[in-house]
Amino acid sequence: MLINDRKFDMRLWVLISHDHRCYLFKEGYIRTSSYKYTLESEMIENLAVHLTNNAIQKQDEAYGKLEDGNQLSYAQATVSN
């Protein structure tokens, strides 16, 4: 799955209480890559195409050009195959 033709990961928070109850905070966020996903030879080694990690993305010149901080709310995301 891709979002806007780019790789992504989802972040959410869960609290587990001392009595093993789980609470999910519904407002997580999605981190996106800076480029459309491709396996073309000239982009295969570009980490910003393949990894959504902020430490990788923030070093790329395209970081933040499509979304502020390469992040979306769940409501903003459109998933494609």
C-alpha cells in the first residue's frame, strides 16, 4: 500500500494500565517518504524514497515539500494499491 504513491508508516499511542487494560489514542499520524515509490535504478539507493524515518527524511532537500514535516493525520491520508 502507498499513500499519494509514496511509502508510509503509521504512528499511534497505546496506554496499558497496571491491570492490563488497553487504551488507544485515536489521533495518531502517518509519516511519508519525500518521493514517489519507485524501483528505477537511479532511485534505488535513495533512502528518502524507501525509508520514512525522520532522521533520514529531514536530511533530504525534498523534506516537507509535500506535507509539513512529511506527516499526515489519519483523516488526510488516501491509501492506494
